[in-house]
Amino acid sequence: MGRARSAAMVAALGLAGLVILAASGCGGASTKAVLKVASNPKLKQSIVVDGDGNTVYIFTDDTNGKATCVGDQPAPDCGKVWPPLTAKGKLQGGEGIDTTLLATTKRSDGQIQVTYNKHPLYYFRGYGGTPADKKPGDVNGQDFYGVWFVLSPKGTQIGP
């Protein structure tokens, strides 16, 4: 077996066998989940989701992989409306995820937050008249206040 083929097999086995420990988008308890790509019928394109199919978002005010939506910063209840996707241990992505873009950042509150292409990842719990994401496929936080966006498999925001 050639060296390149062996490396590809090891990488494939790693993707299939390893998971990230993440906060569930709907339940809030820590569960095993794979960060993966799913087709979203509302947006009519593929997006990054957790292992349960719950949408994850990026905040355009975050820079250099650092999370700025923590507690009441930069707005009251930011951390409650947009809880982080947190993780423990070595990260591996699922189907469609470019593992070279997958990492973590330590937040100012001490939690370890998952990042993709240097974007800290969040869930949406709803705010005002905008309902929370409650099931796979929900994208209610998309383009919220023009600064929260769903993430493409390439690690770029989807939307304006």
C-alpha cells in the first residue's frame, strides 16, 4: 500500500471514528456530536451544522478566532441568545468538514469554543419576535441584525 493511500486511509478512519464533545443546540446538555455539512432547504445550499443537524452561526464582530459574544458583551444577554458550541478533547469533523479549518478558542469566560475557519461557532436561542432554532434545518438567526450568519462548508459566511 502506497504512502499517500495509507495517509488517506488513516485520515478517513479518523474522520469516521472520532467525534467532538459539543453542547447540544436544542437541549443544552453536553452530548457527543460531529460537526458536519448538511443541505438546508430554506437556504437552498449546504451549511455547517452539529451532529444533530442543528445550525451553527458566526458573529461578524469576532476577529482572529476570538469570541466576543460572552455574557453581556457586546450586548445584554448576548451569551444567552447566542450560546457557544463548546468542546473538550481533540476535534474531528464529520462528512463535508475541512478538518484543517476546525479548531478551538478559549473564551474570556474560560469555556473552550469550537471554531471553523477562525470563526467561533454559536447556536441561536431566539430574541424578541425572532423564534429560536428548535429543530434541524431551522435558520432563524440567519442575517440577524446583519451580523450573524450561517456558515458555508468553505468556512465563509452565507449571506450579505
